[in-house]
Amino acid sequence: MEFDQHKPIYLQIADAICERILTGLWPEGERIPSVRECGVSLEVNPNTVARSYEELSQAGIIYNKRGIGYFVCPGAKGIIREKQRSRFISEELREVFRKMEILSITPEDVNDLYRKYVSSKNDKL
């Protein structure tokens, strides 16, 4: 994993874990790699991973079974989706709208492109 210098590493790790949960790579109720395993695979200090896990635990996305490991909480997908949706709408979408206006891209253009994207994605199934 390559890290962005402009965002704390522990938050980037948390985001990567959330993406794995959203995509179903780490299903709800399943055990996830230990702090140490994750640290080794990402080549980061286990304390950094522990901070990521603590952040996700406080958000209700993962939980710790003492002596067994960390697991994905039931309902984690919904929590992640809602948080990311809110963040996207409040932070990123405003910039997208600004760019659309500058570049004269209409909502209809975006709708057409989105339909093509979904269609091409379904064709691969």
C-alpha cells in the first residue's frame, strides 16, 4: 500500500480496511488480520495499526474478542457507507459541482456517463 503524505497513515489504513469491508473481502462477523499481521503486511509499525483499529472500534466497525482477535461488526457496511456518503456529499461533491460548472458539464452528461459505466460493469458479469 502506498501512503499519501497529506493524510495520517492510521487513517489511510482505516480507510483501506473499510474498503475491504464494503467490497465484501472482509465480511461482517469475520475475523480480520491481527494488529501485528496487518503491520507486517503493510510494513508499518504495529502501533500505527493499533491506532487504526482503535478508531474503527470506536466507530462500531470492528470489535475485539479478547485473546481471539478483531472481527467485523454486524452492520459495519451500513455504518461505513453512511459515513463515507456524508463525507463525500459534504466535502467532495461540492468540488465536483464546481468543476462541472467550469467545464460546462451538465447533470444530463453525468447521467449518461453513469449509465454507460453501470452498463459496462454489468457486461463484465
